[in-house]
Amino acid sequence: MNQSDYLLQEATNFIHSCYTELGIPEEEQNKRISDIESEIHRTGTYVHTSAELTHGAKMAWRNNNRCIGRLLWDTLHIIDARHIYTAEDAYDKLIEHINFATNEGNIRSTITIFPPRFGGKDPMRIWNHQLLRYAGYESNGEVIGDSTSIAFTKECERLGWSGEQTNYDILPLVIQELGHTPKLFEIPKEIVKEVEIIHPQFEEFKSLNLKWYAVPIISDMKLEIGGIDYPMAPFNGWYMGTEIGARNLADEDRYNALPKIAEIMELNTNSDRSLWIDKALVELNIAVIYSFEKAGVTLVDHHTAAKQFKAFEKKEMKHNRPVTGNRAWLLPPLSSATTHIYHKPYKNDIVSPNYFYQEKAYEPAT
């Protein structure tokens, strides 16, 4: 099958699914497919209408096997940026995305979609893994900040950026136009909402100086709709508490806060049999939930998220849509056995439209 035939097949499948969900008659579906076929033969590709782009992006969220928060897929807000081709204009759109999604803490699920891939070429790419992310510095075997950002931080420094060498330096945005060198843009500090992590009982938590940014905006995945790839399509929902409390701040190779929390709690850390790790982990997650609520920032706890996923499954069954899932990702990293997901198998079939990992936009320096 050549590329044109493949694209038409994918487009046909998408149009039928999308238009049927939108209640558009079969006659109009066939007319649209005929138009797409002509466009593909004429140009080698086709352009999604605004309605197709909007519903396609929502379908992609609904189909993503790793996401536990799919109940709210139809609430996704789409910013159409397909007309943007310069790094400077893209930066303006990304700042708009951060502001709109943050919404003073009342977070809005949002995606900004830039021009699609054509002929194997990407008009633009964002180098960042997330629009908001803390830098990581390595010196003499010691890590300051987020260890997962060390390689990208070095790239930013190579491009001329210099951080303050703290645990919580917000990285700049790096945007590259096709055929041009990457450009680096600072994110204004005043638009980055962060939450200081405090505990409702243990006041000493303040001394740990823990915090995290409010909005997780994934920016290195591609959005695929009907055979069309959008390599630059940053999107966000909001955090599940355990993402911060059981991973980002807790992992030994990240911020490794559990030993210090155990010290505050005066736990016996001489033996794992004391379950000090578990006790500290629970209290850190209590602190994250408490802090986000106190700061007025949207966040869901893992028990509520699991119940929402169960509601999503029931809703999909009513629409005769099979629920696919990657169980390893759906299970929360804390108290997973208390959720219905733990006791249920899921098929990890890939359904289109969807969000996919793609090759990095840059080769990390060695």
C-alpha cells in the first residue's frame, strides 16, 4: 500500500467514526471522504476542518491507554495554531496555553495544535518534555533539581541559558523551525503557578522547602488523527496527587524526600520491616493533596481518579466502545490493590486517533 492509499484509508476510518459520533449523516460522510480523496491525489495530504480537529483531539484523549482521567475527554479545549510557522509566534501561543490552562488554579484541560508533519518533515518542534519543568544539574556526583532534566538542561546551557542552580529552576522553552537552529525563550516567572508542599499536622514539612508546578503540560508527544501527524501539540489535564507525592518528590533518583520526611516523623529507618517508607509515602501524599487544595489548584486523589475511570468504563459501554488500557500505567503507584483496576484485565490495543511517543527533536550531547 502506498502512502496515499494508506492516508485515504486512515482518513476514511476517522471520518466515519468522527462524523457518526457527531450525528452527521452517512451521505455527508461519503461526500467528505470523496473531497479528501481528491485533495490527497492533488496535494499528497488533506487538511482537517476545525470540527474534525476538535473532535479528533478529544477522541485521542479518550483512546489513550495510559490515562486514568479519560472520563472528562469531551471537556478538552482546543487551540488551533496550525497557521503558526515561526518560533516567536509559537512561543506566544505556548504562553497563551499556559495562562489559559492554569486559570489561577482552576485548571482547564487544553491542547494547542501546530502545523502537521508533511512529507516526513516537521514544520516545528518543541524540544521540551513538558512546557513547565524543573532543571537538573549534576556536579561531582551530586544532583541539584530534577534528575530527569539533566540532559535537556545541558542542551539549554549549550544554547546560552544559565539557571540559578536551585532545586526548582523553571527551564526555558526551546523551539525549532524546520531548517533553522533552535531558539530559546524564557517563561515569565509570574505565569508559572507553583504549590508549596506543607502538611496539615507536621509543621516541620515547611523546612523541606518542597514544591511543584501546578500544570503538567506534555509537549513531546505527537497527536495522530486520521493518518495526519501533529508533532507539536502540547496538552494538559491536571495532576493526580500520586504523580507528585509517590513519584516526582518520592523517587530515590528524583527529589528523594522520604528519608527527610521519616526523620521529621521520627520513624525507625534502620529496618524496612518498620514500613517507614510506606508511612512517609502516605504522609507526603496527604501533604500534596492538602497543599493543592489549600492553594486552590485542581488535583485529583488516586481513589477518586479510579472511581472516575470506572464511570468512564460504564459510559463507554453504553456507547458500545471497548475500553482499552495499559494496566501498568492505569494502576496508581499507591494503594493500587484497593482500586477496581487492580482486579481487572485490560486489552492494550492501540486505537486511533491517539497520542504517541516520537523521536526526540534533538540528539542529546554526549
